[in-house]
Amino acid sequence: MVSSDELGTPGVVCHIDRLVAERGITLAALAEQVGVTPVNLSVLKNNRAKAVRFSTLAALCEALNCQPGDLFTVE
């Protein structure tokens, strides 16, 4: 199967790693605060997630004091 990168189409990029580093918290602490497993948060962070629930997105934004556009960009 051909990936979106190989086709030259844009993809959604997650910036959780940068936001976590800027705020001085661990991925494990963020996962606990948001109510997801560290594994699921890692999947999201590594751009392997196929979807994100709005409730998870809202919880991430609240925990990181940011907006969805701070978490994700289209590149």
C-alpha cells in the first residue's frame, strides 16, 4: 500500500512531544491527566493514529492549555 507521503498528499502531524517538553511534564503524566493509556498517547505522538475522539482532543487541549491547532498541523 502507498502512504500519503509517497503520494505527495498532506498529512496531519502531531506536536504533543513539543508541547509536553515546553510544559515540563512527562507523557505518562499527560496520559493519566487526560484519561488515555500511555501507549495510545504514544501512537498519537508518533503520527500513527487514524483518528482522535473529540473528547480526547478537548482533554488534551485542557491539560496542555492549548488549542487544537497547537497540537496538530497539516503538512
